[in-house]
Amino acid sequence: MRISRCLGAALPTVLACLLLMPAVRAQADDGSSLDVAILDILKARGIIDDAQYAELMELARSRVDRERSEIDLIQGRLERLRAPDLQTEGGTPGKLRWKSSDGKWSFNLKGRVIGRVEDFNSDDDAGQDDTNFSADFRLNFEGNAGAENVTYKVELDAPTNKNRVDPATEPAFNLRDAYINWAFESGANAELGQFKFPFGREMLTSSAQTDLMERSIASVQFSPEYEPGAMLWGTAQNGVWEFYAAMANGEGRSKNNTPGSDLNGLRDGVRVVWNPLGAFKLDGPAFQTMDEETTRIGIGAAYMVNHDSSGLATATAGQDTETLGLEFQAFTGPVSFLAENYSRTGDVSGGPNIDDDGYTLQAGWLFVPNVWEVVARLSAIDFDVADDQQETVLGLNYYVDRHNGKWMVDFSKLNNQGTTPDANRIRLQYQLIF
């Protein structure tokens, strides 16, 4: 009845009818809606002319668009109620994560607690023997920052002192990783902040995932660890190839570049790795190949130059130093093997170059899968102008939950030439990751 009255009414009444009628969603432009049908009849009977037809048609379309926007807004609010802005995931160690509903922002929280006791027995009894308890607490934040291809990582370290010093000291709360990473569709990445300089496979492996408590003496001597800088890196052929190029202050963790025209040189370097049997992550034990009885191999080389350095991972302070590192790692079934060789040359002004060399050989065997592992390591440094050093380590690990919970015990024999006394060391540690 309302339609009949509208068809026989004057133009103002027709306009009012159109405004009061429920909007019809079906494709207004192809004449299938009720609004369009009424306007077509009014035009055919001469009640409205072409201009009025066009005006009323535009009014009908505007009304439909407005109501669609209102419905979309209501639907969006309902979806937000069903999926809150902040979503929580987790349930296993290291996997606690909060993220926005659109996935552009996320916050992953992971922590690590270590308790250790060490007994050090030197051949020089005068002030060298020591039994020390220590602990370490680390907190790790990482996630996405506004886009899927922009990520960040921050790692904070709050340790007690594990070093043998007199008088006893309390180490400072310190910053380790703190960087932003941009990933591109090509597979390349750009990183800016503080991170591990890409040199030395053992050093680049997280200390949470090694199968001995401390890195080898050669790794510590030749690899720079954390430094503020910038890095370009990427992979190719699904991880078969890895590429890294970095530049850093060259002064060590959290330190600025030394000012002055004769001291402000940077550290720069490159690293290339070939994984012929497929990509695999840096780790100590052979968890990645044990269950499937597969094999993974990584072969790499790294080269770095420190210009006018302060002496960190260099032959001598204030001189240019070049270091070449060769690396090999293999996992096959439950067996792991790591080999690294270092060669360093210091360009001393007005004198002969200083050449230092070092190596590390390490093997591990998970003789009870996922539970018990025995590890052995030999590491040595051949200094040009200092006493040579050699380290022999035998370790036994009990994995409660792989790296998330593990007991570690090792015995070390430290042999030194010159005036530095030889020593024995035994350590016991438990690591917990949450």
C-alpha cells in the first residue's frame, strides 16, 4: 500500500517515501533494487523528469553507502570484541608472546637463570686457588615493530662475578643485543644497533645453546662478540648460502668509537657460509639431526679488519689488525663436531708485524638421545710476543628439557708457557630457560 501511495503522490511526497523506505542492498546501478524500480516507474509515468530522476538516484545511492559504512563499523567493532587487541600465546619455555590483532606488533619474553660453582686449582698456590659461586640472569625481548618485516631484539644481563679478581667486585648490569632489523623481499636484511659482530662460529652460537659452559680460549681471544654497528646480511637458496657484511665501533660491548684522528678507526668484516646439505641453526649438541639420523654441514670463512684498535681481539692496541677465520661444523645423527682456525696479523708501525694463530676442535656425542651427552674440546693459541696457551676440556651434560633445563659439569686442564702457571678447573652448572 505504501508503494501505491508513493507512485501516485506529488514529488515532495515521493522524496519523503524514498527516505523512509528501507534501503535495499542489491546492486543499485543495474536497476535491480526497489529504489531504482520505483524511480523508473515514476519517470515512465511522467511524474519526474530526467533531472529529478538523477537527483533522486544519487540520493538513494548516498543513503545506501552511508548505511553500509555504519554496518561495516558495527561489524568491525564486533570483530574486535571477538579478537581483542592484545593476544597472548605461550605455554612452553621461551614462547611467551603478546601480539596485536593485526600481527604488526608483537612482544616475546624469554628469560634465563644460571647457577654455577667453580673450583680453580693453580700450580702457583700463592693467591691463585679459588672456589667461587656465581649466578647469571638474562632477560630477552623481541618481536615485530609496526610491520612483519621489521623486528627488534633486546637482551639484558645481570650477572654476579665469575672471574677470579682481588678485591672481590660486583659486575655492572649490562646490555647485550639491542638492534632493529629490516627484512626485504629479496632475502636481504639490514640491522642497526648492538649485535654480535659476524666472526667466529662458536662466538656466534648463543651461550644458552652451547654444550660447554664457556667458549674456548681461542674463540674469546680472536672473536669480538657484541659491538654497536650496522650489518647487511641474508641467505640464498633456502639457507644453503649465508652472507654477512658489518661495520662496528671496534671497541667492545656498549663502547663508543674512540675519538681522535689517530684512534677513531672502525672494525669492518665479512662472513660467508655454505650449508651444502641444507640450512641449520647454530647449536652445540646435535639435537637437529639426532631423531631423523640426518647430516648437516656448515663450511665458512670470515675476514675482519680493525683500524687503529684499542686492543680488543687484536694483536696490539693502536695498530691495524687483520684476522682470518675458517669454520667447519657437522651434525650427523647424535654426533656433533666443530673446528675453527684463526690467523691474525698486526701491522706495527716502525717494527715487525705481530702474527698470532689459534684453533679449536670440539666433539660431542648424545649417547642417550636427548638426555646424556659427553663433550671434549682442545683449544690453543700461538702468540707471537706472549705466552702460548692450551685448554683441554672434558664435559658431561644431562638435559632435563634440552637447553630449557640442563645440568653441566666439566673438567679443564689449562697449560701455559712462560711465567703463567698451569691450572686445573672443575665447574658445575644448571641452566633454566623460561
